[in-house]
Amino acid sequence: MKSLDLGRYLNGRNDPEDVLPTLAAEDLAALADALFSHLDTMDPEFGAQAWYDSVVDEISRRAASPSDATGVA
């Protein structure tokens, strides 16, 4: 996921609780990876940790309920 794509999540007005359930499993994994890399920089954007925590929660929720593993979209 490119920085520009990550900015769409971090700088947008969308709530992670609304967005994350709609993502396909591959997109959710890519977002988790991009956020993890972003948090490892010297100056991560405000809100990145909250988004990352929400992504981890969504991945855990899907793992507990395999029927939801592909997302709603």
C-alpha cells in the first residue's frame, strides 16, 4: 500500500469501525502491513496507532469467526 493510499485512511473522515469490516482480507492485511511500517518511522501521523489497533481487532474478530474472513464488500 502506497503512502498516498495510507493517507486516505489516516486523513479521511472515515471511522475505522465503519471501514474495516468492508475490506477484503487481502486489503485488510495490506493495510495492517502499511500501518505497521508507518508506525516504525520517526514521525508517524496522529491516529495511525488507533487505526492499527482497530485493524488488529478486526483481524482477530475474523479469525474467531471464519465465515466473516472475506469482509462484507
